[in-house]
Amino acid sequence: MKLLGKIKVPSNMSSRSSSVASLSSLNLDEMFNPEPNIEETVVPDIEPNIPSDTNNVPAFYKRFTMSHPLGNLLVRLTSMNTELCKKNNIKDHDLPELGDVCSAFVEAIRLERNKVANKLSKATVDLEDNILMKELNFHNINTPVKPPKTFSQVPVITTPAKMAEVIKTFPTKSSQKFSGSQNGVNILEFLNSMNTSQSILNLSKPEFLQILLKCVSGKVYGLVLECISYDHDIPDLYHSLLTLYDNRMSSSSAR
């Protein structure tokens, strides 16, 4: 029986078997299942650690990428593809260089960190604004001293004797005046005293504001005078004084 001759193996089958042999020669278990590192991997910061010498930047990018779990996987996959191409003489111009992979990975991490930092910064600003608004509105919701509601429609201080009575009734003495000092009378005591005096004498609104100026001193005098000059009403004036000088701990702070 005659032999037909040597059977020729197709070239594509030869190349495929060579690729399989090359693939089997790689330690895939080591690549995809590396031994766990005993020490916990710490991903460093980017900006403070970038070398000033541009020649060292690629090495820094590679170290940074390798220190990140996902980046480490990308480096190993890129290295595996490069090795397979070399062993099989495959020229793939679309295959990214390892340096480009590391550079792109670092840039992606930088963008993601900046996005998170911006969100945190905005959340911090919003939180601070909310706290500030709560502090400013604290006295609107929980005003410890309400301003007088009853005022005379006509002037009351029409004689020197009446003025003397007013000066004697309202807290006009030096020891009774409110200056905002920690050693002096507190704002709650002062405003309550103003309300009590007003309930006794029932001054008109202009007269009440005039006497209020005689009952304050220092920086508080300037504040009250400015409020009056801008035509602030009495409730707003009380609110300003309480907001600035009521140092009691709020319920939210106490919690």
C-alpha cells in the first residue's frame, strides 16, 4: 500500500498551536491570582508626590498604578498582552504601551479624586450655611424676650417731671445700662427691664427708641443708633441684639 506522502499541516493551525503553547508557558495563576500581600496596600497621594524631575515621572506613575488594586491588574494584563505578542511575533500597533496605561490611570484617579473633593467641599459649604442659618433663625423661632406690643399713639414725655420719671423707671443708670460686656448686665435681663418700664409708662415708639439709646453704651449704642437711622422696627432691633449678645447654649449645641 503506497503512502500518499507527508500530510502538510496548515500554517494557521501551526500558528494557533504556537500561540496556545506560548499561552500555556505563562504562569496565569500567578498573574491573575497573585499571592496576597501581608501588608495592607496604601495608595499614595498624587500631587504632593510627583517628582520635580520629569525623567522620574513615568517611574512614579508606574509605582502609583501598581499600588492601586485595579491599577495593578491593568499593569499585569498589559504586560501579559505585550509578552504574548512578542512570543508570537505579533505586531499590534494598537496595543497601548505600559507607560501610557500608567499615565492614563493616574489621570483617571486624579479626576475622580477631584470630583469627590469638589462634592465634599460643596457639602461642607452647604452644611456650614445650614448651621449659620439655624443660628441666625434661632431667635426667630425661640425668642426668649418679645418686644413690647403696646405703644402710645401720642407723645407721653411732655414735661420735665415726666422725663424725670422715665429716666428713673428705665435702666438708664450706669450699672443698669447694657454695653455687651460679660461683666455687665446680660441681654435678657436688660430687655426684660425695658419691657417692664414700657408697660408702666407706655411711651410712643419714637420715645421708646429715644430712651433705648440712653440705656445702652459702647458698641451697642452704635448698633442701636444705626438700626434707628435705617428705620428698623423694634422687633428687628430686639432680634439683632439677641442674635449678637444672647450667649446661652442653644438646644442643638446642648445635644
